[in-house]
Amino acid sequence: MMNQYLIDTEFAIQSLFDIVTHELDQIAKLKIELEKHVDTSNRIIAEAYYVTDQDVDDLETPGVYANRHGYARHLFEAYSIKAKIEEAYNTKDSSIRTLYGSILQIAKQGLSSVYGKTIQTAFIEPKSGESIHNIILQGRNQSLHYEEGVFRKPVNDCFMNLQQAFGSDFDITIEENKAKYVVLNVLGWRTYNEYLTTMQQLLP
């Protein structure tokens, strides 16, 4: 029988996963669009240098020649579009990290409702050696306090092990919300069902 907390939070957590899945799809499209405009900018720069080098005469400086042929305007437009896409990408990425932080918060509350402050060690993440319970707890704590830039020892110790096991995405000296990496790369919760499988193991 499913734990009552999991039943009570089912709609909320399913909704969070639905929203974050949509946002991940949107950010993937933005990344493709961003790469396209980076390529466009690079092509315009290369073309401008080539044409300027080939065709400019002694009566006109390369900069004036390139500007007269519209390269400066095209490059400005490409950079402007690129800047807007980058802004949209960063906004969505921040939103996604916050959503994953909310997922960790709900998971943490469920664990606290059963175990209080006692951290269960029955289920271990094999690469880092950290317990799943502690990863959820310290991931939530980092997500909640990352803007302060100062963490308690349990957070530091946990993320040091995660960084050694999973790489620099878990370096908490970089001031950013790590919830996305914790949920996706460590816990492997890409869907509600994957979350539920883990939580059913942790909650009696």
C-alpha cells in the first residue's frame, strides 16, 4: 500500500514533473535556436573579413568598406537576436532549477514526516557513496540557500562526494541552484514514476 504522504502529494508532484518536462522541451528548442544564431554571427564575421580583405581598395578603410556593404548591420541584428535568446534561455533555466528544488522539497518533507531528523542509510547511491535520503536532504538545502553562498558541513560534505563522482556541475563554490543536477544526474528522476519508485523504497 502506498504511503499516505505520497498519495496526498501525488497531484502536486505530477504537476511539477509535467511542467518541468514542458520547460525542458522549450529550453532544448532555445538551445538549438541559440546555436543557429551563433553560427550566423560567426559566418557574418568570417564573410566580412574575407570580403574586406579581398575587395577593399586603397581609398577606403576595411571598417568603412564592411559597414557600407551591410556587414555591421547584419552582425548587430544577429547579436541582438542572440542576446534575446540567451536571456530567454537563462530565465527558463532558472525556472527549471526552481521547479526541481520544489520536487526535492516535497521529497524531503515526506522523509521528515516519517524519520524526523534521522537520515536513513539503507539505500545508497553507488557512485558517490551517499545515501539517497541524504542526497535529497542536502540537495534541497543547497537549492534553498545557494544565494547565500555559505553552507553547513553536511551540505559541503555531500556535494564534495557528488562532485568527485559526477563532476564539476556539483561544485557549490559556483553560486547557482544545483537542484536540476541532483534530480536528473544523481537521483535519475526524469518522470513522476521514477520519483515514485524511489520514494516508495524510502517511505514505509
